[in-house]
Amino acid sequence: MAKPAKKKPAVAKPKKLPTAKPRKLAKVTVKAEYPVLDRLWDVVVSRRDADPALSHSARLLSRGTPKVAQKFGEEAVECLIEAVAGNHDALVAESADVLYHLMVLWVSAGVSPNEVWTELARREGVSGIAEKAARSAPSVGTKKIP
């Protein structure tokens, strides 16, 4: 008499993360007379010496660069979560938070937008692969996960 075949225990398949469907990008023209990032920068700079009880930017800046950097990181993670979830509207909102907190971080650390724009211009027209290879020996002292 043949023995019945043993059933293999059921193994749960890992859940597949949702992926965002590609969307058509809205054609939006931002006019030169609408420099929202410049205005945001000016507001954050003006709050450096403001009363932390009256200004969120002043409160963040009063806590020092490590705390400002931590807050920026939290906002960046929230942005990533919304991107992975495919939540377009929440991603837009979190992206605005990230840009704001990045500017607060720049003010706290003494970095100006022009320094960042200059670095972006330096990299313009250079392949991302080539640019990254050129940075293989960290010249700016950053440590990155390979």
C-alpha cells in the first residue's frame, strides 16, 4: 500500500509593494515674476532671529542644526512613503514640506541656495554615472552607503 504524499507547508508569498502608475506631468509654466523659492528663502532667513514662540522657522532654527537635520530627515521619509504608496496629492504636499525644511537646514548650516545652484550648474551636462565616479574618493568628506 502506497503512503499518501506529504503536503508541503504553505509558505506565505511576500506582499508586492504598490507601484505608482506613470502619470502625465502637468504642463505648468512658472513665470519669472513668481519666484516662490526665493520668497520662501527670504522668509526663513528673516526668522533666524525671530521669537521661537511666534515662528515655526525660528523654533526650528533655535534648536540647532542637528535637530533641524533630523526634522528634514523625517519629512524626507514621509515624502518617500507617499511616493512608494503612489499617493500623488500627498507626495506633492510632502515635497513642499521637504523643500521648506531643506531651506531651514540650509539657513541653519550657513548654506546659500546660490552655492547649491552653482554645484548643480557644475554638474550640468555631465553623466550622472561619470559624476558619481569622479566623486569615488570623497573630496567633501561625506560618507555614503555604497
